[in-house]
Amino acid sequence: MSSGVEAEIVLDMAVVLTLGMNRVLGRGAGIAGRGAEALAALAEGRAETRTAALAEVETQERALREVVARNARIAALAETRDRLGADVALPPELPPDERPAEELTQWCAATDQLLDEAERRLSEHVAAEVTAQVFAVPAQRLQADTTQKPRRPKPEDDESAEDVQRNLARIMARLLPDADDDERRTVAEAARLLAEIGTPDEAEAVLHEVRLRIQDANSRTQQRRDDELRRLAERDAAEQAEAERRYVLDSITAAFEDLGYEVQAGFETLTAGDGTVTLTKGAWPDHSVRMRVDDAAHVRASMVRERPAENEDDRRVDVEREREWCAEFEDARTRLEAAGIRSDVAWRLDPGVRELPVSAGSRHTRTRAGQRERSRERPT
């Protein structure tokens, strides 16, 4: 390996899960608790201990995610409740913390029942509002023949009207409470036709139309729910990927600093977060290593010169630096593996195979480029 090396990175599952828990708990990237125990067991070859520790990490991480999902549902139902002006109690959110996974799971199960009941009551609130609007003004009684002259309502007419009202309330309760205003309005418009019907058949036709509109409204509402879940999943995946990339970059920085390197973040890291760093040593006045971590999946490193090689002695020093870097890169790989970062070298060059490139940002390169530019500007 000389001026270039590329390696594939694989993060241990203990690292991945622990980073996920740290994000939920609001902590910086790091390995602690069972995640650290699982890594230690991996390093020491204790397969049984590692399996048990990793299973506990997975259980805890899954329980925390379930808590976050319930908290999101509580917040969504609270927003719907406030929009509807409904008097419906909701359970308080549970801050994710390090309480046992079993306790978190029990809270989720109990909360699911409360949320299902709250959603049902919110739907009933919408149904009651629409039903009250439809039957607020005394409507024409159901009649078998609308051409007949008005007659005194019979008891069975009252029973028919009550049946229609009950059926409407029952059907309206199927409307999801977070249907938007336009969808609720469309359903209500169909329901209001009941105030104008005259026969049981007409009532059934209107109720059937209400059912169809509720189905359409619920379908669109469910699609919005699914879209929001997808956006949340994409955001979570992006945040997890960034946490993994940052963990790899921080671990690489720590490993090479332990080996005596000075690690400097590149300008791109401060602006675009592309994971570029420069490794230098006090004993390397003319050499440095540019390293880049791509999406916590690839690492690329390239040794460069700060000034062009001028003679064979410079080239001999190049080979020495390449050999030194090669050995220390392998040492760093061992240190990173202990931190749960395995790297499989996909491409490398042996020391001395090719001439080292000169850093594009070096003073000598800029000077020569300026000289060439000035030379082009001279009149012939």
C-alpha cells in the first residue's frame, strides 16, 4: 500500500444498535452498557456472552423505538383533538430512558388500548357533530308516498327516523378522526341529504353514499398516515447513517491520534460533512495522508507529498514513509476492530509502485501554478 488504499467498512451490530439507542436517548455517539459488553465479548471470543449481550441490546433498542412510535401517535391524536375541539383524554407521553425493556413494553401495550379508545371517541365526536347538524332542523318524515298530502306522523315514522339517525351515527363513527376538513365536509354533504328524503329506500341510498365517501376519505387519510411514516423512516435512516458515519470518523481520528498523527478536518467536513481528514506527523515535514469516509461504508486514503520530489533521496524517503504508513494503517485497523469497525481492504498499492502525487493545496503546487499562469500572460 503506498499512495492509495480503499477499504470496505462493516459496523458491528452492537455499534449500530447502540448508536440508535443513543439517538433516541439524546446522547452523542458512543458505546456503553450492553453494547460495550457485546464488543468486549467479540474481542475475547466469548460467543455465548456476546450473543446474550447483543440480544439484550436488540430488545432494549426495539422497546425504545416502540415508545417513540407511541409518543408520536399521542402527539398526532392531541393535534386532532385540539382541531376538533373534543374533550377526549389522552395518556401522557413517556420520555425514552434507560428503564428496563420489559417496563417499556408494558407501557406500550397499556398505551395502545388507551389510544385506540381515544381514537374511537374522537371518531364518535365527529359522528355526533355531523348527525346533530343533519337532524338539527325537523325534517320531512319518512313517507311511503311523497305525493300524498301531509298526514299526522305515525309512531312507526318516528321509529324509522330514529333508525336512520342511529344508522348515520354508526356509519359516521367509521370516519377516521384525522380526516382533513375537505374530506369531512364531503361526507357531511352526503349525510345532509337525509334531511330531504321521504322513503326508507331513499334513506338507504343516502347512507350507502355516505359509506362510500367515508371509505374514500379513510383511504386518503390512511395514505397520508403511510406517507408520514415513510418520511419519518427516511429521516430516521438518514440520521442513523450520519451517526454511523460520524462514529467511524471519530473512531478513525482517535485511532490515528493514538498512533502519533495529527488529524485535521478538511474544509469540506465543516461545510458539507463529507468526512475528509488530513493526517500529518511532526516527523513528516513533506508528507501527509488524505483520508475520506463515505457513508460509513468506505474509507479511502491517499499519501501525498507537500512538495515535488527532486531527487532519488526524496524518492527513497517516499518509500520509507509509505512502509511506515502501511504498518500503522494495519495497526489502526486492529484498533478500529476493537471499536466494532471491521475494514476489508478492497484495493492497495505496494510501497514504491508509483510516484507520490503532490498535494493540490501545497505551497509549492500553488507557486508553480502561478508561475505557469504568469508565463501564459507574458507577451510573445
